[in-house]
Amino acid sequence: MDAFATIEDLETLWRPLKDSEKERAVALLEVVSDSLRVEAKKVNKNLDALIDESVSYASVVKSVVVD
């Protein structure tokens, strides 16, 4: 599954990354996104569906992933 935030999102919302940081950042964005999916599933929520339904919700999830 795709991460809820991209490298571009990370650089826009946080700071520009060095080339040496980008590979690790991609992996971390995927792990954090999957962690949020697992936590949502524990309370019977489909995070991907919730994001598809609401632009505002997607923005908040992106912010959480970047943080």
C-alpha cells in the first residue's frame, strides 16, 4: 500500500532533505503509514477509506505521518 505522505510532502511540511536522507525517509513514511493502518484496524476503521471520503481527513493523516 502507498504511504499517506510523500517525500515532497515531508520536505514541504518539515524541511528539505539531503539526498542521503531520502531513501530512509521513504521507508519511514511507509512504516508510519502502515502503523496507522494497523491502529485504525484495531478499532474497526479502514483508514484508506476514511481518507478517500474526506480531503480534510487526508490532510490530517498526512500531517501525522510527517510528524
